[in-house]
Amino acid sequence: MQLEECVNYLLTTAQHSVFLKMTEKLSVFDLTPVQYAVLYCLWENDKKSPKEIAERLKLENSTISGILERMEKKGLIKRMISKEDRRFIQIMLTEKGAVLEKDVLAAVDKVNEEVMSVFSKEECENLKTQLRVLAGLSV
């Protein structure tokens, strides 16, 4: 099989291209794409456990731990230990993390528009549907 016919190669190359565009747009906010995703989880629901965030983003618990640590150092989130069960940690937005929502979402929308501009509206919807199927996000 030629490399250009390999699904892994095509997806990896496309993902890298989109990742670079997203990284560039988010750099003005001092965010990485995965940090944006964590913030998005918290914008949906102000309090979540690290495990809930990892599950939502399809990341390993060990991976999310380092991401949360860096975000806490930036002042975007805070970790709260439960008074009832000290093993339970909740992640909460700080004001700094909360105020980024509107501008960051606008930047992400801009990247999506740029990336998908090569497709018709129908092709965009079909591509997203097919990617969700491959990712196991829909049936």
C-alpha cells in the first residue's frame, strides 16, 4: 500500500496540520490545544474531577495530571480537595480561566472555518460525521 493510501498516515498528517494552526491561534492566550480542551470541559460544567476530564478528552489519567499541573501554575484552574473524602479532587476554573471563554472559542471557530473552507457545507458535515465514527464517538 502506498503511504498516501494509508488511513493512519492521512489522519496523522491532517491532524498535524490542524494542530499547528490551532497552536498558533491559541498561543496568544498562552494555551495549548489540549489546555483549551480542558478549559472547554470546565466551561461546560465549572467543577469536574481529573478522571471526568480525562474520560471526556479520551486521555490517560497520568497524562491529564501533568496538563492540570501546568494549567494550575498558569492560574487557569485550581484543584480543590474534598473535605468529606480527601482522595477526591475537583478541578475548578479560576476567574482567569473563565474570562478566556469568549475569545478562545472565537479563535477556535476561526481555525475550524479556515481548515474546513476547502469543503462545501455538506462535505464538512460528512467529514465530521465520519471522523466521529472512526473516533468511536457516534454510531
